[in-house]
Amino acid sequence: MQEKLREHFEKIISLTDEEFAFVLSHFTFRKFKKHQYLIQQGDPVNHTFFVVSGLLRLSHTDANDKEHILLFAMEDWWVSDDHAFLTGTNATMSLDCLEDTGVFCITREDNRKLFAAMPKMEHFFLKKSHFGYIALQRRLLALLSSSAAERYQQLLMQYPSLIQRVNKTLLAAYLGVSRETLSRLTS
């Protein structure tokens, strides 16, 4: 599992064995069961997570109890309620497991210590943040300007394995369509 984390870092930066050991000392590996929450809306957010195995859902429940799915986080993804994590405020989103999941997690404090000690780690996370921001912009533009059929086709192209891993009700919520509309699109 540690090698997956190292390979992920080394897509952007290079690390010696000693540097990776130092980086790894700031992380904890944890396992969660399907339906277990890593973050619950309203609670403090002390960690950000790197997904080694499994599938997570990041969502927000509005005042009318409607769930809005922002993203599904699969293997090789970073996920948290970033605003709450970075500012030390309470979560506006929930993060739960759709499958049994293994993650490396780092606390806000360890994240700061790591950045201070190794600027290249700060560079890594800055690049990952930029990539995440770009993906979020694309998703927002698709929700605003694409048809349901176009959004579904885009999902199929970007994340083909997700269709097998997530039920149609959750996929429909992610795409911003009804379950019936999604059924028409998939038949």
C-alpha cells in the first residue's frame, strides 16, 4: 500500500527512499467499512485522505434534505471537505464509503509540518489542487451547459469503471437527473 502512495507522489515529484520515509511518517493508514463515514456534515474536519482502495462519495445535504453528490473518489484520488480541512471549520459536506475502503490520511497539523520541511510536497499538493479545481470547473460547466445525455456520455468516457461500481440512483444524483431519466439514457 505504501508503494501506491509513493507511485502517486512520483507522478509529479521525485523522492529518495529517505524522503519518502519522512513523508510516510506524517500519514496514517486506515480501513473503513461500506456505509461508514469519514466526515459528517457539521463535524470538524481534521484529515484529508488518499484513496488506496475502495470508493467514497462526497456529498452535501441541503436544508430540504436533498443530497447533492459532488464527486465519487476512487483509487488514486485525494478527497476531503477541503474548505473545512484548510480553515479548521466544520464540514459542509459528508464523506462516506460506498465500498470497503483503505486510505492514507494526514492531519492539518502534519500537513503543515510536511510542507514546512519539504517544499516539494507543497508543490505536489498545489499541483493536485490545480488539477482538482480544473476538474471541478469542467463538471460545473457540464452541469450548466450540457444535456443529461451529454453528461452521461462524458461520465462513461472519463470513468468507465464507475458505472459498474455505483448504483443508478447515486449516478442519477451525481448527474443531476432523475433515476427515470438515467434509465432512459442507459437503455
